[in-house]
Amino acid sequence: MTLAEFTDVFAILATQLRYVDADEVAIRAYYEALKDCPVEFVRMAAQDLSRDSQYGFPRSDVWADAVKAVTKRRVNAVYERVYARRMAGLPPLCEWCRDTGFEQVGDTNRYRPCACRQQRQQEALGNWPLPELPAAPAEGAKRVDIDKVVKRLAGKKGIE
Ligand SMILES: [Zn+2]
């Protein structure tokens, strides 16, 4: 993330949360704390903070925690979809690694990180659409009746 990219994000959040005393020193100080984070996640965290900031303009550690939370949420969103596709029996998104993230090196027993990891990262960053979810079951498809399953399991354990 460049200082110019961060300054744009900072300026929007400062305006939203009425941080009227913000100056270049403040922007640079916050930038030092957050510069290793992707600007996409810093921007998403700023959006979260603008809607749910309890203490006015956040300290840099609060902003960094928000970035961690956004990162976890977005990466989980991507891999939940990869998992849902696998459970639905859809073909893997990546033929090379079959969505494990590791591809075999030639015919050896060695593996290396697969190139599709960069694609999954772009999806998490919001630069690319998330993987498509599997289609809904067809009309009339057999569905699990969760209430029946719970009653049957409870009955086995003698619970009413
Ligand atoms: Zn792959």
C-alpha cells in the first residue's frame, strides 16, 4: 500500500468520523502502522469502522485489528465457497491442485504452492468476484428434515 492510497482511505474515514485535527503527521503515523496491509483490506476495515466506531476516530491498533478481522472474514468467504463447491460435487476451480493450494512438481513427491492461490487472494481482496456457489437443489429434490434427525438422535439418547 502506498502513502497516496492510504491518504485517500484515511481522508474518507477522518471526514466520516469528524477527525478535524488530522494532519500529515497523523496520516504518516497511521500509515507506518498499516503500510504492510493490502489497501483493499484497509479500505474495507475503514468502512466497518465508519459504521461501528465506538470511540470516535480509531487508534491505529484498533484499525489494525479491524484489518485482521476483515482479512479473516474475506478469506473465509472464499474458502467456504470452495468447500461448498466440493461438497456439491462440482469440478474444482483449479485443475492443477484440485483446490488444495499445492501442486505436484513433475512426477516427484514434491509439492509447491499453486498459482491459483493468487487468484483466491484476488477474490478475497474484492478485485475479482468470489467463486460461484453451487446451484440450489432442483425442485422436488430430497431434502434433509433437520427436525426429524434431531428427534431421532434425541430418541436414541432417551431425551424427549
Ligand atoms: Zn491450484
